[in-house]
Amino acid sequence: MILEHAILPVRPGSESDFEEAFRMARPLISRQRGFQSLSISRSIESPNLYLLLVEWDSVEAHSDGFRGSADYERWKELLHHFYDPFPVVEHFTTVR
């Protein structure tokens, strides 16, 4: 299992619209092969920042699978215009 991490910097004033768009986008990612779970949290100190955490079976399930799908094209249409600047995505693995 790997953990995808991204801080989503949403343009101030568009948080409610972003949250509604995210509700519409969530099924697009959750039906992907290799998807395990997703959580999104809003910052208390900086309410335009969101923390996205997605668990995948592998990096490839995210990078090749989801990002190579038609669902990702729709995900981009729904969400990417809210970000300023565009978020950096990192993948993590558990340290044992």
C-alpha cells in the first residue's frame, strides 16, 4: 500500500464550490482499480487549504491507472481550475 499526499491550495472564496465539485469527483477516483481509500480535510488555520490522502495498492495504480483514464480527464475538469498554485503530489510508503 502507498499513500498519496497533496495539499490542495483552493482559490480563496471558492471553497464551497470546490467542496461541491469534490463530492461529484469522488466516485471517479473511488472506482479505480487499485484504489483503497480517500480522505480530504480542510485546514483550520488556512481554510483555503485541503489535505488529500489517497491509499493505493501501488504508485502505478495512481500514475498509470487513474491518471491514464477517462475518469481522470473528468476529475481535472471538475477540480483543477480551483487550484492556485497547482498542488504537488507525493507518494509515501510505511516505514517498518
